[in-house]
Amino acid sequence: MRTVSLKLPESLDDRLAAVAAERSESKSAVVREALETYLRQGKGARARSCLALASDIVGCVPGPSDLSFHAKHMKEFGK
């Protein structure tokens, strides 16, 4: 396991120590669990959807709004 050091405001460290004591766990264990939960819930950069990643270009080209699902747009496709 790798070691990571970080600085916490005193108030946050106090809250972390209280949670760790309440659970009879180390502060490191509580931080690991919190970080795992944070990353699992999609708040980490890797958990973004394709739509979120392309949000700056979605809709930048004019055209029909039903292009992706309406059959009439596929009538001459491939000919």
C-alpha cells in the first residue's frame, strides 16, 4: 500500500478523528472508505459519461434534432 500525505484544516481533522473513534478504526481507514465512495459515485474524473465528456460540442452543428433515431433520415444512406 502506498502512503499519501495531506494537510487538513483542524476542524476537518477533528471530525475525522471523531468518526474514526466512533467506528474503532484508524483515520486512514475512514479516509480510504470516503475516497472509494466518492470515486464510485461518479464524482471522479474517470466516471464521466460520454455525453458529459462531449458536452462542449454537443449541438454545435446545425441539423435535425431527431437525426439519431428517425428512419426518414436513413432513406438514402449507403447508396
